Amino acid sequence: MAKTSPTEFFNQVKAETAKVIWPTRRETVMTGVMVMIMTTILAVFFLAVDSFFEGVVHALLRLAQ
């Protein structure tokens, strides 16, 4: 395997970075908003599921007494 000099490495990194298509500010904000919305929806869903199972466990424990 050929060794790459530090200068050549940084030139390659610069060339690859120039090929990247960076998101616009609007795309970044919209993605952040969607992440927050989905996180909130999932948090509410898991709260509901957890509350349901908590109720089931409490009912079963009351039956065992």
C-alpha cells in the first residue's frame, strides 16, 4: 500500500469536501423541526404504552392480594 504524504492527504480531503452537497439553512431547520415533532409523538406514544402496562400490572397485583 502506497504511503500518502500529509500534504497530499489534505489536498484529497479538500477535494472530497468540495464534492459534498451541503444542506441549505431551510433544509436544516425543517429537518430539526421534523425531528422535534417525531420525538414528541414518540414520547407521547411510549408514555401511553407505559401507562397502559402500569395499569395492567397494578390490576394483576391487586388480584394477587
